[in-house]
Amino acid sequence: MITIINKKTDPRYNLALEEYVLKNLETEEDIILLWQNEPAIIIGRNQNTIEEINVEYVKEKNIHVVRRTSGGGAVYHDLGNLNYTFVTNNLKDNLNNYRKFTEPVIDALKDLGVPAEFSGRNDIVVDGKKISGNAQSYYKNRMFHHGTILLNIDLDDVAKMLKVKADKIESKGIKSTRSRVNNILPYFKKKMSMEEFIDFLLKHILKTDNIDEKTYHLTEEDYLAIDKLMKDKYMTWEWNYGESPEFSILKERRYAGGNLQFHIDVKEGIIKDAKLYGDFLGKLDVKDITNLIKGAKYREEDVREKLKDLNLTEYFMNINLDDIIDCLFN
């Protein structure tokens, strides 16, 4: 087994690196990647993004929201979490074999005094609380298995980022199952920094004290291709939000001018149908508003652009464009 040393913490780059290694790096040896993300919510491949996140809090804190290629539920990452990825050509023995890939991680944690054990389909737990979730992705005859290790993550942020308001959403997306989670740092026999933990885990998995001799060095062409993949895919609204399964959502709020209730149907991130109800007062038919936003991307800047030139005082008394945007997206 070999490794690629990656110090970058942008989740969009890290997911692009992972996909690039899977699809383009031709080597007979298995590969282990260890990587960290700055604060981010990582959405499962088959999930409806807005169904998984606290939109207001994510926007307030300017948190990355990025879709990955593997299934499973949404997870929150920060620099207190370590991610690991195994890339292998061996599909036959490894496909859906979650226990096999978590074993070296569990063994390493036990050496540090952490009573870790495999649980359920794809988790590692300590004292009944989840400290690692795992998922897999496949391409031709290759696959990767990746997972998290909660060393010292901000548990308050986990709850806030993934606490979704009670909007009524009907979606075909796979919904996350929330589990009680915990950090492993308090279990260590001796205190360890993240850098020390990475070094220990890598040496354990590679079975060597000389990491350099097991390190694969990417070329300049590799780095350029990874950057391109990041920009073309992982930095785009189309991938992170537009790839969400078809859904319908009811958004309702009360303002000085009355109650607004939007019924929105969204497919491939595009508003396909919209209806607006409420006890507001106005002169013109609000169908003008809903007709304007049909065909727009379901995101704040696009809807605002569609409605910015409309004289909303003709449709509402004491309700403005900011109120409409607030109702639709907050």
C-alpha cells in the first residue's frame, strides 16, 4: 500500500482529488489518503441538499456545502475530523466489505486506548456513540472506501449545521439518519495533536516507520487535472444543489403585510412549478410572480434577479422583495 500526502483543507479540492485518484491513477498498489476539511457539510450522492442543512446557519457562517460521489447521509466536517480513503482495484473481495476497511482503523485506535468497535452496516462506535461513518464509490474495476474519524470536532456545530427547520418537504432523496456522535481524543492514553495522530495512523496502516518510501508523488499534470475537476464539478451549484432528486417544498412565513405560503416543485435544481397563497392584500394577480420564477434555479440570487424589476407594491401591501426571498430560502 502507498499514500499520497495532501495538506489541503478545501473540501471541494479534496473530493476532486479522491475522484481523480480513483478514475485516473493507474497503480497496482492500494492507496491510502488521509485528509482534513475546513468547516463543511458533505452531502451524500443521492440526497436532497436543502433537506439536510440548516440553510440560515450555513449561510451565516459561510460553510462549504459539497456533494460527494458516495451514498449515505450528510456529515459535518471541520479540522477536528480526519478523513481516510482507501482506493483499490480489488472489487471482488472489497465491495460492500465495510468491516474489512475499518479493521486497520479500529486496531490503530485500540493501540491508543480507544475502545472502538464496528457497528451496524458501516460505522465505528465508542461506548455506543458513533465516531466514524463510512461509504463507498465505484468506477469500472476500481473502488474507494472512505470514512471519518471524529478526533476533536465541534459537536455543537454538528447539531446546528444539520438541524433542518420544519419546512414541509416531499422528496425522493435519501434522508440522513442522525446518530449520537462523540470525539475520541478524551480516550487517548496520552494527548496527541492532529498532526501526531495522522503520522501514527499512516505508519500503522502502511506498516512502516518510513512514510517517504511509501509516498506516491503526483505530477504537475495531475494537479492541473484535479484543479479542473474541482472547478468544473465540485465548485458548481449544478453538482452540489442541482443534482438533488426531484422534490416539492412548502415554505410559509408571516410578515407585516400578511402571510406568505409558497408551494414549489423543483427538478434538477430548477423551479418547475410555483404557487403562492396567503392573506396578504394587493391589486395585481400574484401569478405574475410565480410565472416569473418558473424556470429559475432554486437559489436566492436567481430568484432575486427574476423579480428585481417587478413593482411589488402592486401585488402586496407591506411585503417586499427581501420578504419573498426570506420566505423562499430561510
